Amino acid sequence: RSNSKLQSLWVLGNREIGDAGARSLAAALSEGSDVNATLDRIYMGGNSISSECEAECVRKTNGRIVFLPDEFIDM
């Protein structure tokens, strides 16, 4: 939340990140008076996030979290 430098973050191929982790990242970009305005995009893929959670995170962050297809990750 207090980031003032990082503009994009790529979180790829980390199966330990599930729905709870994705929701936490989405909350940092979209909720509260200390919402992170510096981080423009989080790119995620190859994680353990359900399609329902992906849709929720995209909607909640107005597209600031981008989920990449697994085919892109395996390249």
C-alpha cells in the first residue's frame, strides 16, 4: 500500500498464490484511504487462482490486475 516507486509487478508461475493472495493484492489497489496509486498494473498468471476470483479482482481494480493465460506463462 505504501509503495511510491514500483509501477508494474509481474507475478507469474507461483502456485502458492491462490484466491486469498489475489484478493489481498486487489484490496491494496482498490480499497481504503491508503490505496496504492503508484502501482499501475499487476500481471498475474500460472498461479492457483480460480476464474471467479480472477473476474472479481479485475472488476474490483478496474483492470489494474491483468491475468495472463497459462499459454503465455509456459513460453
